[in-house]
Amino acid sequence: MIIDILTLFPESFSYLNSSILKRAQESGIIKINVIDIRNFSKDKHKKCDDYPFGGGAGMLMSVQPIYDSVMSVKRENSKIIFPSPSGTTLTSQIAKTLSKEEHLIFICGHYEGIDERVCEIFNPLQISIGDYVLTGGELPTMVIIDCLSRFIEGVISQESLLEESFSCGGLEYPQYTRPADFMGYKVPEVLLSGNHKEIERFRRKASKERTKLIRPDLDKD
Ligand SMILES: C[S@@+](CC[C@H](N)C(=O)[O-])C[C@H]1O[C@@H](n2cnc3c(N)ncnc32)[C@H](O)[C@@H]1O
């Protein structure tokens, strides 16, 4: 998959060059390009924002630099995404669907957002990462990329996906690693027993209880 990120703040994206996403890029599963929208401004001072018509607080990102930066990477099979509080809230299912795309383009809004004509021209898929407002689309873009990447084959083991919260139909069971006793806080005995049937039963029950308690909306029966 190729991912082009259009932003006024390319320095924000170092997170994508660490850990699992770094390995996914090194192995060629994902290729991520971060593109500075400012390079496309036709203004002599490389300005990319302006006051909103009709007045109001803050500045708005102008249509021209965004239009030209999208056109510099857009192909026939591109899916354009605009992270926005007005979008559909991100879910595992949306991320899974996006993981099948060949080319994603992310438009990162900033300040008060972007000129609406960007949406009129490109009709991007608008995705919100929750009912709150951040200063820019850079973090939401990273959240969406991180989330969808986990569904691309080879990025993480498919087994971990099956048991993960939301994919397993609720919240995941609690997990422990060594030591078995930390300052008197003990790992549940059954997990040390080697009895896989019992371990499986314990985990299913713990997952169910946790889901019921914390996210009853996910509890299906
Ligand atoms: C300060 S916000 C603009 C908010 C906009 N004026 C509104 O009220 O909906 C700047 C940019 O951050 C991004 N953003 C902020 N909150 C977001 C969220 N919850 N989900 C996705 N993107 C968000 C969007 O790209 C947005 O254009």
C-alpha cells in the first residue's frame, strides 16, 4: 500500500518511523510519503491560509495549495481521506476496509480547518477519531494509518487480530507476563497451570465480564 500524507507540518510524523510501522515500511509492505503542502503554494510568501469569508475566528487553509498537492499524487485508484470532526467515527471495520486499498491520500487540516471547496472537488472520505476537536489532522491521520496497518497482511500476526478488543466481539481478556508474583500481586493460578482448555475458559469469561462492565453496548448476549 502507498500512503501519501499532505500536511503543513511534516515534522509531526516521526512516530510512523518507529516500531511496527517502521518494520512494515522497511519490509516494503507499506510506503509512506509525507508531502509539505507549502511547497505547492503559488503565493510569493508560500502562504497557505487566509481569513474566512464572512468573518469568524481563526484562519482557514486555502484551496489552491491543497488542490495542487492532491493532484501531484492522485491516480485512478486513489482513496482520498480527510480526517475531520464532521466525519464518520473510526471503527475497526472502517480501518479493515481501508486496509484493502492500494493508494491512500490523507489531507491534514489545521487552524480552523480547510476551505470547503476541497471537499466539493475531491469528495474525500471524512473520518473523525472521536467527538472532540484537535488542533490539526496530523494526529488523526497517524491514528487512522496505525489502525488500518494492523489489518494489512504481514504487519502483525493475524492471530493477534482475532483475539483483539472489538475484533473478538468485545474487549480482550486481561494478560500477564513474568514474574508470576510481583510484590504480592499474583497472576491468576489457572494461567500457570498449562491446562489450555481451562485457560481458554478463563479468558472467555474474563473477556465477557470486562465487556459487560466497561462496554455493555458491545455485549451481544
Ligand atoms: C481545529 S480543527 C477544525 C475544527 C473545525 N473548525 C470544526 O469545528 O469542525 C483542525 C483540523 O484538525 C483535524 N481534526 C480535529 N479534530 C479532529 C477529530 N476529532 N477527528 C478527525 N480530525 C480532526 C481536522 O483535519 C480539522 O480540519
